[in-house]
Amino acid sequence: MSSQPTRKSRLKTYVVCLLAAAFFWLMNALNKDNYSMRLDYPVRFDYNDSIYVPVQPLPQTVSVNVSGEGWKLLRKSWLSRNAAPVEYRVNNPLRATVINSISLTDQIAEHFPDLRVNYVVADTFELGFERKVSRIIPLRVDSLGIDMRDGYVVSSFINVSPSLISVEGPASLVNSYPSTLYIRIPTRRIQNNYDESLRIPIQPHPLVQLSHSDVYVSFEVAQVLRPIPAEAPPL
């Protein structure tokens, strides 16, 4: 009867010893200095964003291959998630075409004083910047394209609000837009006063900022009670 508790106590002792041995083995292993790890580290690009704009996405993080003591690597892997980003300065954005990996590695090494930074890997090392420009583009209604019902005419000034929009972004994109944007009235056979909000006919782009995306168009419509006389032929 007393052998059963003895077996259970021995099993518990074996489990405790096994866990203790595993713990001490792990402690001893992490104290060694022959480990390497790949960490994701945040990076921020420093440039004058009031003058220049990147025309391709900049990497938000870089992968850093570091080596050193196991405990330090483990601690750094947790702390790097909320670490302050490395500041990579782009001195001449219009001429910068690639990230200087040597310079970036040296800057990151300052954040790992107790580890060895072996190399840095990014999704892309290519850079592309353009000068940021802005333009004012007038908005006009395509009055010749307004489809009126027979016997009805536009009887007032065509109101357009806003009459101008501001476009800001990379020079190559902004300069590709026309000098004037014409608003097309989609409604057919109009016979009542018109009062609608319409989309501005400009192709959206993630790098281009528009001051407005919609335009308000209104005008009055009147019925012609007498037929409009045909234009007399020239003499």
C-alpha cells in the first residue's frame, strides 16, 4: 500500500531534476558568445519633406544580422520592437539612388554596443526622390456637352465651386495634368434646375494631394416658349 506514494514522489523528483537540468543547461548555453540572430529594426529617413517627395516606398524597417552572447541577443530581440528608429539622413535626395549600406550599418551598430553587427538587409536599397511642386488648375464645365431636353436651355450662369483646385506632389506627376479640367455633366435630357456634386475628373494617385475631390455645379433651366429662330444664312 505504501509503494504507490513512493513511486509518485520519485516521479515528481525525476521531473524536478529534469527541469532543473534543462534550466541550468539553458542558462549555460545562453552565456556563450557564438550565437547570431536576425532582428528587424526600425529606420526613419531624414530629408526635407517640404521640398522633396519619395516616388517609391521607403523601407520602414531593416533586417540586422547580429552576433554575440545569447542573453544579450535575447534581450535585444525584445527591446528592438519598441526601439527608437535609426535616423538615415538623405543629404541630396535628387541624386540619391541607393541606401549607403555601410553608413547604415555603422549607424545601427551604435544602437548595439554590446553586440556585433554583421550586415544589414532591407527590402530594397533603391531610393527615388523628386522635387515637390504644386499647381493651381481651373475647373470649367463642358457646356457644349450638356444634354438638354428639347425646348429647354440653360438660362443662368453656370456656377462651379470650387472654381480652382490645388494639386501637390512629384513634379513629373503634377506637370502631367492638363492646364484646365473640364467637368462633364452626366445627366441626360435636363429640364429642371441643375444642382449636383460631381467628382473632379482627375486620376487619383497616392503621391498626389488634391485640395478637393468633388465639385459643386449648379445652373438654372428655362423652357423656350417660342421656337428659337434658325440662324439666317450669310448674304
